[in-house]
Amino acid sequence: MKALRKGITTINKSVIKLLLVKHILLNRITTKSFFIITALSALPSIVVCAVVDPYSGLYKVNSEVPSYVIINNNNNRYFAHMLYSTVELIIDETGAFTAKQKNSNIIGHFKGKQEGKYNKAFVNQSGTQLTYKRIYIPEDQFVSTLYGSEKKMSNFSSSNNGICTAAYHLEPLINVTDNPKPIDALITKIETADNYFKNIDSLLILKDNKLVVEHYFNGWQADQPHAIKSVSKSLTSLLVGTAIKEKYIKGVTEVLPALLPEYKEELVDGRENISLQDLLSMSSGLEWDEWSLPYTDPNNIVWKEFASEDSVAFVLSQPVVAKPGDLFAYSGGSVTVVGEIIRKATQQTSVSDYAKNGPLSALCFNNAYWYKQKDGRTSVAGGAYLRPRDMLKLGQLVLNEGHWNGKQLIAKEWLIKSTESVVENTYIPWTEYGYFWWLSDYYLGSKKYSAIIADGYGGQNIIIIKDLNLVVVTTATNFDLNPSLTHRMINENILPAFKHSKG
């Protein structure tokens, strides 16, 4: 089910070494800066404490997009990467700090205190010394500053947000189940764990189209977008569905010469027979192996694609190893080509622009960003950032077969077809694959519950269980854990709670 079943165990287990990777695959934000915020979990905006926290504020090494955050959550401070995991700090009265986790290899100290606040932070990460300087900006601009570089990120917050209203009102869990105890136990476990559960950043549950669980952890808040990794692929699948409904694309049987005629030089030796469906089901027949090497290895083919001057040409020039439609091979490159098909067909500058201006704008995304590849294309395979509530909207849209607030944004037939098994998946037992959606089953005793799953590296998940009218969303920073804890949570806590559903 995971997009990283192979090669994941070879990834360096040190969180800080991961943070020091110069270019992070699928998000590709350089690790050169951080900011400090004072926050309380589960509140919709940054909260300013009455007492000045000497560490709070935005700090940067240079003008690049900020990547690090220190969160003051109930006086527990965390050195965090917005893409990866959080590291709890021990800070003494002089401003010197170390990581609480022994294997994190981070030490440093704050210096230059003025008017109760430090102006610099000297950080040694696994032997690399970096100096961060305070940047003075209003706190309500932290999110836009973090993600707002036009050179690297596209903002796809809905263009019609001015007429948007709140999508969800949190309702008591007891209104939808007679047995809320397993959920309460799960939340307590996340809040108190000293194992992988402590790296869960959010848990949201929609039952019977009612938001009944919404919890944020490790200082994360409702309005902060989270890296959703390969959940971006499922979002891209939905954009294909809207483009077909709007008649920009005729259908999935169209082949590449009709969809991308400008790449005719690459579309030879069988490549001319690749259809949109072959790309969506990751069965193009092109050689692609992004699992044998860790994503931190520059020899991984995804690195090479991202570094290319024309990522579509790079993907299409890979050797032909099978007839289109015959062999499943997990491929972020296939998503890149689909992204270009969407962009060209919809006559938008980027896929991100189509997400912002097309039918999905009705979902009222806010603080939504999408990373750009070197060639300027939207990083559709893994570069999107969404608030967990906006992830929940995607799941609800699928649950309700394309219907949203009185409108049919995507054809019901598309969502049925795109969440059915298309080609045999020989990579991962007990799973199947549709159009950038994973398909699997959960069991409670002898009862089977079929699930539609958007699965992102590190514990980013949207799980739709139609039999229970249920959507579960998680974000996390468990990048050295496979499979995701979300699936364990479904089996051990969520299914037991909702088998007693009311109504």
C-alpha cells in the first residue's frame, strides 16, 4: 500500500541527517531556515502568549523558503521541519540547547538577546554549523512567508474564497457512535506516546458527513498546511476527473500522440501506444524504479527526473520494458506526464493553477501550496501542501461520488472507475491500484471493510470506507516507519468505535 515499500529501510534513521539532505525529493525544499512560533494545539491560528517567549519568531539563514520551525507547545519546545519530524529540545537558562532524542545530533545556542528576544540561533546539525537570524514579520504572515516563494511554490488556495463559508462544524463523537472509548484511547496514546505515535501531527474523522474528531499534535494547528507527499497523486487523479467532466480531455483511452504531440520524437518504439489510463494506473510499460534506492540517494531516478530540464521528455525517454497496460511499476514519472496533460488540455499555466481556478476551487482550499520542479512544472507526484481539513474535503468528495454542496464537481462514473483495480499489482500483497488511488481491505473479525486510500510517505493518509460512511485523515512525520500507523489505528481503534454507529 505504501508508495515506499521497497528501499525505505535503507533510509538513514537519523532525523537530522534527513533534514540536511540538500534537496528533498517530492518536496524539494532546501533546509536552510526555520522559524519559531508560540502555539497551542488545535487552535485555528497562531496564538501570542501574554509573556514574551525569548525564542519565538521567524529566523532564516538567507532568503530561501523557510523550512524549520521551533514550536513552543505548553512550554515544550520542538525543533521541527515542516516536511519531516519534530525533535524536542532541552533549553537551559543561558539559551544553550540539545535535542532530547539522543540520536538527533543537534546542539546549539541562542545569542544576542534584545528586548527579551534572541536575535540569532547557532545550530550544529550532525557537524554542520548554521547561523539563523531573526526576521521581523507579523505573525499572521508566517504561513505565507513559509510557503510563499513564487520561484519555488504555487499558491492554489481557492480563488473564490471570498464567498466560502466554513465547511465543517465539529460535532460530539457520541452523536455518531455508542462506543467512543477506542477513539478517546487513541487520542490519549498519541498525546502521551514515546514511540512512533508521538510523531502523528493530526487526526480527523468524518462520519456520516459530520466532522466528529479533529485533533492536532506537536504544536500543529488547523490553518497550517502539511506536506501531503504522495497524497498529491490522488489529488491529481481528481483533477483529471474534473478535466474530463469539463471536456478538456476526451477520456482515458486517448494515447500520448494525441495528448502531447509536441513530444513526438520521444513517442516511438511502442511509446506511441501509451494511453492516459496506462499512466494513471502506473502501467505505462516504461522502465522506472524509484524504490530500490532510498529517496535520499541522488542516483534515485526521481532525483534525475527532477533535475532534468524537461521532466516530461525525461520520463518518456525511459526504456520500454513491457507492453502498455501489462505491468504495474510505481512511477512518480507517470504522474508528471499526467500533470502535463492536464496543464495543456486546460490551457492553464500550471496544474496548480487548474486546482485553484477549476471545479475543485469549490472546496475552498486555504493555505494550499504546491512545489515547483526545476523545469517550472507543478510537482504533482508529491509536492502539495494542504491543511488536514482540506485533505478531509478530498475524502468527502470521493465518499459522496463527486457531489459537493449541491454541485457535481466530478462525474460519479469517474470516481467509481478511478477507484477500481485496473492492473494487477504484484508489488505489495493485499493491495490493488486504481487511478493514483490505493485499494485495500480492513477486517474486524470476519467483517470486511473495503477502503479507498490516498497514501503519502511518512503517514499522510486519506482513507475512505464507504460501508461506514467514514473518512479518516492523518498527517505525521514517521519517515522511517513502514507501513503507516494509520492502518493500525483503523484496525485497533477506529473500526471498533464505528461498528457501533448510530443511525
